[in-house]
Amino acid sequence: MQYENEARVLFTSKSENERFARVFIAGFLTPLDLTISEMTEIKTAVSEAVTNAIIHGYEEKRGNVELFCAYRENKVYIEIADSGSGIENITLAREPLYTSKPEMERSGMGFTIMETFMDQIHIQSEEGKGTRIFMEKTFTKE
């Protein structure tokens, strides 16, 4: 697909880089004049996906998280990928309140939040090889 603009960044799976991902996506999308609500929803979905990659994908290990974003017409496309442990059961992981890390007091709402704030979400994952999350959002274009 030909995009109007696109960007890709790779960063270490450290928890403080979740904030970096939010700032990066907001800065990249600034020229689109999104509503405050649209920008907040996108930043929150990105934050949840990046947090999942760091906490669940890599657990205590170091790795890289890749964030790709692009836009075309009135749609934003986002991909977040890791090469961590992968998801054993995607259907179960998408259930509200399910967490594979209850000892960390995780809420189990990551995928639910992504699905609520984005128009489309698709998850590809293979155990031992990692996870890639694709998200799309249509925004108001005046």
C-alpha cells in the first residue's frame, strides 16, 4: 500500500520506552490535526501494545520492539512487533480481565483497550518467535 507518510522506529524493551512510543506516535501524527479524543485513543492503544510486548513478550529479557505507523487519506495504520515469547492462546489473551501475569497485578485489559479505541486490530503470534499487532483507525478529516 502506498502511504502519504510513514515512520518506523526500533527501541529496547525497557518499560520507560512505553512513554517514548506515546510521544513518537503523537509527534508523527501531529500534522493530521486529529481531535484530542482521537489522539488520546491512538496513544493509549499504542501504549497498551508496547507494554504487552515489553512485559509479556520479553518478560525479564531484553529485546527490541518495533513501532511502525503510517497514514493515508483519513486512516492511521500502526504495527507493533516483538520477537519475544509469542502468545500461546490469542483467543484467551483477548478476553477482558485475562492476564498471564497475575503476580504482577496486571489488569488483563490491554487487548480490550486496543479493540475499544481502534477500528480494527489483528494479531499475529507464534510461540517462541514473537507477536505483531496491526491496528487501524479512521479519523475525522475536515
